Amino acid sequence: MTESADDLRARVAALEAENAALRTTDVEAGVPQRPRRRSRTVLSVVLILLGVLLAPVAVITGWATWTLTDTERFVATYAPLADSPELQSYVVDQAMAAVDERVDFDQLTSELVDGLVALGTGPRATTALRTLQGSVAEGLRSQVQDGITRFVASDRFATAWSEALRIGHRQVTATLSNDPAAVATISADGSLGIPLDPIIQRIKADLLERGISAAQYIPQVDRQIVLVQSDSLPMVQLAYGVTVGVGTWLPWVVLVLLGAGVAVANRRHRALLWAAGGFALVMATLALAFAAGRLALVAAVPATVLPGPVSTLFYDAVTSSMRATAVAAMVLGLAVALVAWLAGPFRAPSRLRGLYRDGIGQLRQVAEGRGVSTGRFGGWVHQYRSLLLALIAVLAGVVIISNMPVTISLIGWTAFWSVLAVVLVTLIERPEPVTIPASESAEVSA
């Protein structure tokens, strides 16, 4: 038996030497071992690059389609701003500016004094009334301004603000959709925004209820809080049309491009690692771009159109969810890259997987030694292990896609339950024991 084993070892060594010599000869002759298709590599790079570059566009257009084209979501986005001091102060200023444009308090007071004098006041009374005329006019104006300030600080302002948002959104979307009936909502400077008249009419009713009779002279006003301003409205309409057109399906196109790029790659683990890493990088860049855009907005929008604090307030309301989505997507990309690295044919993760398998195997042996076994069910789980792991990955993807916009907490909990499911599969599975033929066993023992 000993000689047979020695002969076998010699034969194996000879075969290994022959194979090495053949590989050396082929390399010297320029014959590739297993020619990789260069076209597949190029196609994989192109698909992944397109997916990575389109990812930021997909986030912006997808969010715009999801939020800006829906009136109720638009209202829900901007409605909380009613509690901000910056917006309240701006609305008070705009409301008073609209009142001052249409109500002449000096003329109104003069008419009141003239009416009293016509009733037959004496010279001294007439002189006193003329002297106090300016103070009375200023008092009326202060009374109206105080009433506006009180209204804006009350809960009723939130209702009026939501109503103005709803009306303004319908007008803006109608105008950007080229609805002829909405053209009148465009101001002379090409700006679109939230109409102020519904709020002022609510203020007027509140002032009249409080007994401020001067409010009855407040007419309807044609003033708005600017949301969009452009010297070329057709360009804005074109951008809106493109956003609505691609925002629904572009995120899916990005996923298909990235998935296809990984699928056609010669080395899928490396392709997945690069795709996930590139995706995380562009999402981080997008989050930083939103921060830089905040500063650019203040410099671009004139204070006469919208004060800096208010414009940044609107900008933050619009971009906060997009920033959160970009950060969450970055975390998702990093998580996928980590999984690709851990599952890849690299030295460090291979050792980690080996340690994990050994630990699970020892735990399984201890459990079976104490009579705890998954039996036939564990064998079934082991047989369909790859299918079960793929199902876990698909379910995790469906959970994330079905709960847009993506948040970090959603990704964290999805990753937690996915890892737990994978651990359960590896614990429950029961690999078939490896049996060694009797002849080979006897030969090894000899």
C-alpha cells in the first residue's frame, strides 16, 4: 500500500510539472489561457458609467415628479413653513406693502376729518382735528399692521397659507404645462409663485371681525410670493416637461443599467464593487452640491424679489428630502460595496468567510451532539441555499424601492433584517456529510 501511495504522489507531481510547462509554452507563444472577451468588459464599463452618471439626475427628476407635480405633496412640503418667523415677517411686510399700495390712510383720514368738520365743529375743534389728522392716519395704519401681525402669528395663518399654496401650485403647474387659461398668472418679470390675495382676504375678514373698520377698504391685490423666476419662461416650461417625462422611469433605468453592467462583466464581484462605490461617490457629490446650491441661490436671487432668509427657507424645504435621499443612497451604495467585497474572491474576506463557516459548523456540531438538528428541513435549506439568499436580496430591494423617498433608517433596518435572515439560513441549513470511499480511506490510513 505504501508503494502505491508513493506512485500516486509521483504521478500527481509529474502531471503538475507537465501542466506548468504547457502553460509556460502557451504564454511564450502568445496563446491566451482563457481569452476574456474584451467587448464584454467595455460594455460593462459603459453601462456602469452611464448608470452612475444618470443617478443624480434620477434622484432630482424622480423627487420632482413625486412631489412638485402633485398638489397635496407640494402643500405638505411647504405648509410647515407657516411656523417659521422668517416667513411670517415676510408675509407681514408683503401684506402691508399690498395694503399701502391700495389704501391711502392719509386720504382716508382726511375724508373722515372733512366729514366731521361738515357736521359743524367749532374753529378750535377743527384746528385740533386738522392737527391730529396725521397721527390718526398713522394710528389707523399701525392698527391694521398690528392686526396683520396678530393674524400671521395665529393658527389661522397656517390654514390661509395652505390654501394659498394649493391655489399657487395649481396655477404654476397649469402655466408650466402650457395651459392657456393660466397665462395670466405670470407676472411681468416672468415670475411664478404663491398668490398673496387669499391670505390678505383672510386678514381682511379677521380685521373686520375685530372691529377695525378701516380694513373694509382693503381690495383684492395682485401680489405673489415668488417661487420661480426666469426671463425665459419657455425654458422653464421645457425643463418642467422633461422632468415630468423622465422622472417616473429614469430611476428604474439607472437600476437596469447598473444591474446589466454587473451581469455582463467578466468579474462580477469586482464590477459590483466598482458600481456600488461609484454610485456612493456620485450621491455624496450630489449631497454636497445641494449645500453649495444654497449659497448660490442667495447670490442669484435679488433681495427685492425674495429676501435671502426666505429664499433659503424655500430652498431648504425643497431640497431637504432630496439631500436625505442622496445621503441614504450613498449609504446604500457603501453597504452594497461592502457586501460585494465580503462576498468576493479576495484574500481577507475569504479568510473571514472561512472563520464564519468554521464557527457555524462547530455550533451546528455542538447542537447536533445535544440532539438539536434541523433534519430534512435543514437539508432542503442547504439544497436551495443560493435561491434563498437571492430571494432575501430581492425582497430587500423591493422594500427599499417601495418606500420612496429612501431614508437612512429604512436602509439600516432593511440591512439588519437581511443580515439576520442570511445568518438564520446558514444556521438552519444542514450540509450533507462528506463520505470517503472505503478503499481511499484504507489507502490513506496505510
